[in-house]
Amino acid sequence: MHTTLRRRLLAAAAVTTLAVSGAAFSAATASSATTTATTSAAPYCGITWGSLPKATSPAQLWSGRVEGHRSGQHSCYDRVVFDIGRGAGTLGYSVRYVSTVTSPGSGFPVAVTGGARLQVTINAPSMLAARTTNYPGWRTFRQLRSVGSFEGYTDYGLGVRARLPMRASVIRDADGGRRLVVDVAHAW
């Protein structure tokens, strides 16, 4: 009888140990899941730009002309830079997601490749010929299309993979010109 009682106590102790170990395992798993959820909730590359419109006042005008653009790929985003010549005033802009890119003046729709479209309005004139740049193999950019210039405002349509965080800023050049920089993140 003593041996039977002893076996029962050992069996009960083993079950209790397994239950405690199982609870500890469950707690560790829950902690790991919480850490994973917290980690995945962190912004991609620390980017907190959002996808709302980025704009200055439409009254901010620059007398220099849009002279061209160039693009580059970075580890967290794709970038397009619009070069604007020397002038006077303040360079204004509007960069916003739209369902359809429209031509300035006429308002006619302009086809731009991509899952989402940005309409980039630069508050400066341009004499550049219409030009389309495609971005095969890029993570975010699909196509940049010059839409036109009307009454001192120049528009571009930028096709991107999806509606992703973006930012816009103006940089002053040493020669007195300006650059409008538009970045679109690779992911949220």
C-alpha cells in the first residue's frame, strides 16, 4: 500500500510539474506573440510620413522654370527630384494621391501606369516637352509622366505600386535654384 501511495504521489507531482511547465510555455509563447505583434506594428524603416496630401499654399509661386527631373532608389523608398532654375518668390507645391491624374487647364484625364497615382503640382512654369519615364524593376515607382504647364503651375503624374507613405520637401541650391524632392516608401 505504501508503494501504491508513493506511485500516486509521484504521478500527481509529475502532472503538476507538466501543468506548471505548460503554463510557463503558454506564458512564454504569449509573450513571444506580443513581442512579434509589437515588432510588426513598428513602422517600416521608421517611416511615419503617411499618405495624406503634402502641400504649401497655392499662392507660393516661384519665377524660375522647371528644368528637368531625375530619380533614384534608396533602401527604404524611391525618390524623384524636380530641378527648378533660379528665380524669385517662394516655391510652392502640392503632392497628393488621386484616383485620376488630370491635365492642368483642361482637366482631361491622363493615363498613368501604377496601382496608385500621385498628382505632383509645382508652383513654377515649365517649357519642357512632354516626357514619360518608366521604371521597370523598381520597388515602388512605375511611371512618371509630365502632364503640362498652365498659368505658372507645372503638373506631373507619378504612378506607384500602391498607396504608400510619401513626403515632399524643397531644397535650396547654392546657385539660387530649387529642388522639389518627392519620396515614396517601399512599404508601410
